[in-house]
Amino acid sequence: MGSSFDPGGQDELKESKGDRGNGMTVAGKEAEAEIRVTDRRRISLTDNEGGVSAAATAPSLKPSYVEELEARTQSAEQKVAEVQARFEQLRATLQREADELRQRLNRAADERTEVQKATFLADLLPARDNLQRAIEAAESRSPLAAVIDGLKGTAGSFDAALAASGAEPFSSLGERFDPAIHEAVDTMLVEPEAEGRITAEYSRGYRLGKRLLRPARVQVGRSKNRSENLSENQSG
């Protein structure tokens, strides 16, 4: 007659609503979980793109004194390299300066030699002129005195040229024979007190400072007693 209440239908409705409620709750939780996972990926990508890593931000495990030694070693190696480069630069500079100095000295020596040679040849020219005049005088049958004067002038010019070059003659006549500066050409019988002395000079010897230019060609005295002893020994 009147409306009746269906407890079972209400229960179904409640269960249906409860199921829908429970379904929404699970979906919300899943959505929240998905959002959290996405956020973690974004943070990871940002870290990789920025170049920041856990290894880079991790504290150094080396002791401080090791790092200090490494820094000192690196600084010392840098200083050594700088000193080596400076040394190579200085050595190249010194080598270049030494080469330039040697070249200048060689040029100066060559120039000095050329000047000395020219001076010596210029000093010889008067001797050549005097000799030519003596020849002309002899060919024109000039008096003997004129020829002799010309020859003396020639010899004097030669002596002057030699003296200007530093060459000095030394006297040997009457001196004791010295094989270091004398060349014995022949001998002559003399008294015993003149044994070993120079009795004649065929050509004079010359020195240039302490250097021997030419030995004197001489005749050496030999005593009669020595000659007789030599003859007896040869005959015996």
C-alpha cells in the first residue's frame, strides 16, 4: 500500500558510490606518483645538462700536504722550464756575438796583413829603381864608380826595406860557431886558439824578433892539431 524501503537497494547504491570513491582515490594516488617520478627525471636531466655530478662535487680525498707538494712541484717545473728557455736564449746570443767578434778579428787581421804587405813592397821599390839605374849605367859604359854607387844605393835600399819590416841582420865573423844560427859551408886550418870560430861569412843571417829568418852561411876554423889527429885515425 505505501512505499516500502529497500535496504538492499540502498546497500547497492552505497557500494556503487563507495566503489566510485575508492576508484577516484586510487587514480589520485597514481597521478601523484606519476608526478613525483616526472619531477625526479627533470631534476636528473638538469644535473646532467649543467655538468654537475656527484664525482665533481665530491670532496678531495688527498691529504692537504700532498696537494701542497703537487703545487710546489708544478711551480718548480715551470721555473725550470723558464730558466732553460732563458739559458737557451743567452747561449744563442753569446754564440752570435762570438761569431761576429771572430769575423771582425779575422777581417782586422787580413787588413793588417795587407797593409804590412803593401808597406814592404813599397819599401822595395826604391831598391828596384837603384838597381835599374846601375844596370843602365853599366850598359852605357859609365865610369865604374857610377856603377858601384848604383849598386851600393840598391843594397842600402834593400837594407832599409828589411829594417822597416823588422828584419835585423846579425854578425857572425869571429864568433864561435853555433849550429842553431850558423850553417857551415867549409872549414879552414887555423891555430888552436881559433878552433871552432867563424873565419868567413858568405851570407849574413837575419832574425825577425826572436825568430830566425835565415842562418848565416859561414866558414869555420879548424886547428892543425885536430886535422893531424883526424888524418892519423883515418890512416890507422
